[in-house]
Amino acid sequence: MLLPNVEAIEAYRDHCWQRDPTQRVETVQQAEAFIERVGFTNSLTDSRKPGPSLYVTVCGRRDAVMPHNVQKDPEASLTWLLKDDVIRRGKMYYGKLLKGRTMFLAPRMIPYFFALCGVRKSEEKKRLSADAQAILKVLRKEYESASMDLRQDTGITDRKQFSQALDELQSAMIVIPSEVIYQPKFTYIWTLAEVRFAEQLKTKIDRATAMREVARCFLTNAGMTVPGELARVTGFPRPEVGLGNRALVTEGFAISPARGTYVLADFDERLQQIH
């Protein structure tokens, strides 16, 4: 099989990542359906970053670029409001994962991501910082708390120090935002991920299987992936991503026409189905 031409891949991604005016996301229900369909997606990235994006599908075009003044841009504002509504409804997972990437996960993908970057209770004391453990102790008692209240209850007065600890807990898939409040003062309400996604977080999956399924999910909607692309989208190490993609080749789901490049084995048939 020859490599598909660039336009064929982009047309396939336009459909699967909803970068088309006819597939624009305008409601929270449509946003949730999009997240469920693609499995995992960035929230506010634009065409300059790889992978699916809620902002790009709100724009409905593949060349969408986030403006400097996002407050006055209707598409950026709508994406931000949709993000808040998705968080509030709690049907999709949202948080900062590896290397600070803020992503949405469909519930079916949570066990795989947790197997790759999550921290289980038995590992918390060894792997989490003292600040992160202090925040976690409060949340295990209260279940929900605003940022300001968490800072007071933990005694972590330095904002940067507090933010780093929260980011650490998010990347460990232990803490997630459950609400965004703007009045009288902007703040996030934080809760334990297990409160909303207990079943998914209890599922035990080995790393090899998890990486293969993350690779499968991405390739299904991307059509083809080039060297380093999935690693840039997710933050997972390139060697491990490569093992996941090669596992798809072994089972016949993908082919590898060039080093580090993987294409859906039935790409031509899938492309014909969307036309």
C-alpha cells in the first residue's frame, strides 16, 4: 500500500475531527458527543497543534487559529463556555494530564490513560509531593472544595506552589475540576476523580494494552500518524507510543509503509464511506 496523499488524510480528519462547517459543535450535548466519538481531545488548542480539538470543531474549519484577544472572539468564547458546561455535567473526564496538556477523555478511554499516567492509592506516599498529599487529605475529607478554601485548609499560601501541587494531582488522575464559578470571584471547585469515575478508575489494565488502545483510538480518527505525532498529542514517550502502534500492525489493524508512519489497514474503504 502506498502512503495516502496529504489531501485524502486531511479530508478524512476533517470528517472524523469535525473540522467542517456542517459538523460544527454548538451545544454541550454536541461537545460531549464529539469527545465520545474521538475518545480524547484537546480543549482550546488550534490548528498549530496536532490532534483533535474542541475549539477547532467549534470553528468548523481545519485552519482555525486562536486570536490574541480571546474574550472578544465568539468562537473562543463559545468553546470556553462549552468547556465549563462539560465539566459541570461530569459525563466526560477533564483535566491537565501529562506535561500540562489539558484534555477531555471519553469514559471508555479513562482506564487506558490511568494505566499509563495515573497514580494508585498504594503509590501516593511514594510518588506525590507533600503539598499534593496535603491537598488530597483535605479533599478526601470534604470531597469538594474551592481553590481558595483549599489554600486556607492546607496552609499552602504561595499561589505557584499551590498550582503546581494541583497540576501534579491532575496529571496523576486523582483530582479533577467539577465546577467553574465566576461570581463573586472566579474559582474552580475541585473534587476526587473517583467520585465521578469510580468504575473506570478501578479497572486494571497493563501498560502495553493501554498504549495499544490509545494508539488505536487516535489512528481510527486520524487515518494516518507520522513519527512523533501521537507523542506530541498525548505527552507519552515516543518509544512507548511506537510499541503501541506496532502492536496494531501485528494484529492487522494498521500497516507501516515507512519507519514511524502508520496507516489504517482499511483506510481506503473508510475514506469512501465518508464521501
